[in-house]
Amino acid sequence: MSSALKITLILSLLLSAGSHAAGTAPRKTLAPFASEQALSSYLQQLQARQAALLREQQKLQRATAQYMTTAPAPPPAPAPMVAKAAPAASAEAAESVTNVQTAGVDEGGIVKLHGKHLVMLRRGKLFTVQMGGNALQPVAALDAFAPGSDPSGSWYDEMLIDGDTVVVIGYSYSRGGTEIGLFDIGADGKLAYRATYHLRSNDYYSSRNYASRLIGSKLVFYSPLSLNLRRGDPFGGFPALRRWRPDAVPSDFKRIAPATRIYRTDEEPEPGFGLTLHTVTVCDLAQRDMRCEATAVMGPQGRVFYVSGESVFVWTTRRGSDSGVFRIPLDGSAPSALKVAGAPVDQFSLLESGDGHLNVLLRAEGQGDAMWDGARGRGDMALLRVPLASFSDGRDSAPAGSYHPLPGGGGYGLQNRYVGPYLLYGNPGNPGRRKADQAWPRQPLYAVRWADAGSVQALSLPHGVERIEALGNDAVVIGAQGRDLHFSTIGLGAQAAVATRYIRADAAQGESRSHGFFYKPQAAGEGLIGLPILGADERPGLNKSAASVLYLRNSGLQLTELGALAARPGPASDDGCRASCVDWYGNARPLFLQGRVFALLGYELVEGALKEGQIREVRRVSYAPIASTLR
């Protein structure tokens, strides 16, 4: 364990409070600002400190001009843009097409189900395709942005459905942050635009995480808001919402987090570094006119967020290994916090377990999961396991005894996942393609029983760890070895053990995000796997054509290939794309619905049927806008 992390652990033992309260309620919570005047006064004090710091920096710059340095740049101005029991799932949620982290917490994706229709979001448009009977029929297509608006500089990448409301989540660099489009969908699959809202936020994109969640009718966002204390009115960067209209202006934004819902800890902002409002916004979709409320906590810039059934956990990181974790309830009650050490890899590093604990896989150093930062952490590893009741007003630290050192160096691209009673993690090895005749270093997969972190196993794999997914109560680990793609099943009983391996020759993963994979259980220990794949010489990228989708049968952890459904070869036609013209979230998905098997492949929806142990294409349809006259 690194010296910085060791020192922090020792300090946390000295600083931690004594016994924890029973249950999961925090002993104390963060205190909000008492009034707008108190908040304004605090911000003015911070502005004065920043101004004094700037003067000192300018003085030093003049005295040491030979170094040609400048004062640190201010944080960016706010841009106009963006396992406890979960609520009972609806019948449609039971037919989910999204590989979610937490049951009952849906995640924004590119394809969802509404009755007998699939709804797709692609390249700035919404599409519906009817699946009823033995047919596939395009029904409707509609712009995913407001009529009359200019979609340039905007990205529309996530979609959720609540009842008959389709929600499109985007990010506008030109209009006002996170963009929320509401559309009505009928039983016939027809679409109609309803309204667009702008939620003030900074860029929320992550190569691993998703911006939105849906719990019941609650639409949940986490968004960072950088406060610019050196220029203008800092309140211009506070959480706010506006309804879009053609003549919308910045003054239309209305605050949705008053001073009494803004919180801070006893930690003073780092001199010369940005101050971020870590904001959780909950919007009520049960009402036709959307209403939103926000809660925000002041902290440093680095962040990882995880959404359980009742709370959003936000992990912030200061310089070195000093960190803090906030627990922000979704019911609007006061947040709580703990001082902690290290940094998670990504959202999959956190688990709110049913025994009332927060479990977190940590590396000694990390920057959060903005864009590709989640792949870049490093240093020694540990599992933090703390009772939820130990959360407090931010003055207390997690006890040193809550950290359990783990093996492994936490290298670039580390993958991790909680499956049943186990935490599994490992490295992909060399992320580039390797020749078949090159030696491949064996990659350990570590298996930790998170309730007993002293029990750690190292399982040897002849391939890298590029993806870890649940197969019911067991797991599958997917990764490359030379030019081949390996699938290793892992039995997770009293001990973890490698069960068997399937090898797909001359292949690579076609999607790296979690939503690319799907497992459909059919009985105990039985089910179907779907994963987009490419050829071994191809690499997944933002401008790739649609991959094939490979299907495997799992029977008692024995994997059997069923075949693949492939996109029709040939050049892509001009679709007149005006927004989101790069498939940032990918364009291929395996779908298992109502006893049928599909592959979403770019603008094609392909259905397959199992015949004599093989999946064979039975029909396909293109829903490309140029091929459809339905608007």
C-alpha cells in the first residue's frame, strides 16, 4: 500500500468517531446554508481569497518571468448544457433490454421497450419498430430535439421510458447544459413532441458511466457544476432549469436548489483549484409538466457517482489521496458524508449492500470517471466497507479498520464488478491487438467475498480481463488473447473457480460499455448471452459500422456457440444526420424479448430463431430515415 494511503488510513483511525448508530440512518447530516444571505456571504469570502491568491501568483510571475508561467486557469465558466430493495419492477421492466447495474434502477440507453414496440435513439432521431406477430414493421421517426431548434453542437445519447413518456437526454454545448426532451408515445407506436427542458450542468460525459437513471417515475441526474469565483456572479453557475422556447434567453433559468439545499463540509476549498457543486437533480415524470428539485454539495472536482435504490453516492477526490464520499438521498433529505482515502475505479466499484454497508473498491490514486479518467487510476488497492450508519456531517473519517488491503496493482483499464457475494476485478493486459504467435502474460482475476474481505482468491486466466458480467449467481469474464476473444465462466460458490472457456477465433469485442452485453436467464443455471463482436483486426471506435452480435448458450457454466446475426454489408446511405452523428454509446445491442431473439445493428433490426442448436436469421428490417416515409 502506498505511503500516502497508509498515512491517510492511520489518520482516519485517529479521527474516526466511536460507535455507530443502529440501522442505516446517518448519525449526523451535513448542514445547509441557513439563508441566501449566508450563502452569498460565504461565496464573497471565497472570491476574496481567490483574488488574494491571484495577486500573489501575479506577483510571483513578475518576479520569476524567466519561467514563463501563468497563474492557474480558473475553473471553466458554467456552460449552458448538462443492494437495497429497489422499487417493484413493472411488467415492462421485467422485459428490460438494458444491462443495468442495480435492479429496479433503469439507466439511459439507446433502445427501450414500449408495449409491442421497440424505441431506438440514433443520430439525433427517435424511431419505433413494431414487433407484434411474426413481423417487424417501422412505425414512426421523429427528431429527438425541439421543432425549430438548431441541434448543432448538441448530443442526444440516452433515452428512458416512463409509462407513455419517452425521455431523451442530451448535452448542448450551445443552449443550456443537459437537455431533456419529452415525447408522447401511443399504443400504436406513434411519437409526438411535448416539451424540452434545459438543466444547467457542466459536461457529464464518461466513457463508462451514464448520465441518467429512472426509479419509478423519478428521473435522476448527477451533474457537476464548476463555480467560477473569479468572474461575474457565481450564482450564474448554480443548479437551474428552464423550459425551452424559440426565444429562450439565459435569464429564463430558474434556480432549483435554494441555499437551504446547498451543503458543505468542514473542508475548505483547495487554493487555486476549482470548487464544484456536486448536484443531484430529481424530476417528477408523473406530472405532464415536469418539475425538478436539486440538492448540491460543495467539493473538489474529481468525482465518481453511483445510484442505489434510495441514494446517490458521489466520491470526490482532492490532491493526493484525500477524498470524501457523499450520500445524497433521493427523497430530498439532508446528505451525509465521510472523509475517506483513495479513489474508486468507476460506478461499478461501489455497492450499497443489503446488510446496510457501502462497499468500495479503491485505488490509491484516481481522478474520477469524467470522460476516460476511470481507466487511468493507479496504485495499491483496498476494499472499503463501512456501515451506512457511520456517515455523518463530513467531519468524521472512515476507520482504518474499514480498509482491507487487496492484491493487484490497479493498472490501466481495470475492470471490476460485484456479482452475488463476490467482488471480481482484473486488468485487460495489453489493450492493443497482439499477434497470434506472441507470448501472452497470464492475467489474474481476483475474487473477494466483500462481506469478508480477508478472503481473496487469484484465478489464473490466459487472457485479459476486458469485461466482467453476471450470469445469474455466477459470472463470465471476457477478454482477448492474441487475435482471439475468450469467454471464461466463473463459478461463485463457497469458492470462486474457473469453470470452462469458450474461444471465438479472430474476434474482438464490438462494444466496451456495459450496455453492449446482455444475459437472459431461462432457468436455474441456464440462459442466453449476447455480445457485439468485430473482427480481430478491428477495434471498437466511435465511427465503426455496426458489429455482428454473437449468441452463446450457458448451461451449467458450459458455453455453446449458437451463431451470430450480422449487419448487411455495404456502404452506409446518407441519413441526413443533423445531430449526434457519432455513435458515442455504440450502435449494436443483443435483445431478448417475449421469447424472441433480436440484434440491433445500426439502422437494422434483425430477428433470429434457434433451429437445431443454431441461431438463424428469419427476418430483418431497416428503419433508416431515408428508407421510411413515416414522420
